[in-house]
Amino acid sequence: MDTLSIERVWEDADFFEIEVEALSELVRARAKTYIPTGGIADLALELATFPRNPNDRYFWEAGGKDDNSTPYISLEFYCEDKLGHITVEIYMGINDGAPQSKHNCCFFIKTEIGLLNSFGKSLTALNERGTGKKIVLNEID
């Protein structure tokens, strides 16, 4: 099953580090990047009510795309159909010592509106101080 998780793994006064892990049928990728304090708020707010109409798209990014920045991560959400199926395009720069422009991955995962909205509402917990908080999309209980 497709999953996306975001975990708060380190923090300082003005920013924190997240680890994003995504799994599809074909690909599993994980990357860490830094977020300013409160930087998950826009993502959480948007996903809690996404989509407002079938043509909605939402793009979120963190990190920098140039080779001298923290790893770049982007998530683009859009409706696959009018039945509530959502596609998430995930792009991650891989921090393995090579330039991000050469070592990166991009793939899709699938979800549904209700699961995405619950994920968005849960993301607000990542803005609270304290490490180890992990929010998972499409988590199987």
C-alpha cells in the first residue's frame, strides 16, 4: 500500500528537521530536510480541506533545489478522478554525497480524500516542540 510519513527528528529554536519517507508499489525513498518553526502549518491547513473542487492542485516544497542546499522535497497533490481518489507526486533529492541534481527520485503514491484530510489535520502536531512525532498517510491500523 502507498504510504507517506513525515517525522520530526531534530529541533532547534528557529527550525526543525523532518524525515519524509514515501513508499509506492515500485519505490521506497527517504530524505531529511530542515523546516522553519511553523513551516508545516500551510501544508496541514491545505490538506485538511483538500480538494475544494475537482480541479484543485496543491504544491508544497522544503529545502533547496541547488546542490549546496539541504535536500529538496516536494509534494504535489491533485484529484485523479471525481470519486475522491488523490494522486501525490513526490520528489526527493537524495543526500548520498552526490549532487542532488544527479541523485533524486520522483514517483507517485495514491490515496483518498478522507485519508488525506485526516493526515492534514494530524500534521499540526509536527509544529509542536518535541521530536519523535510521526504522521502517516494511508496508515494501516
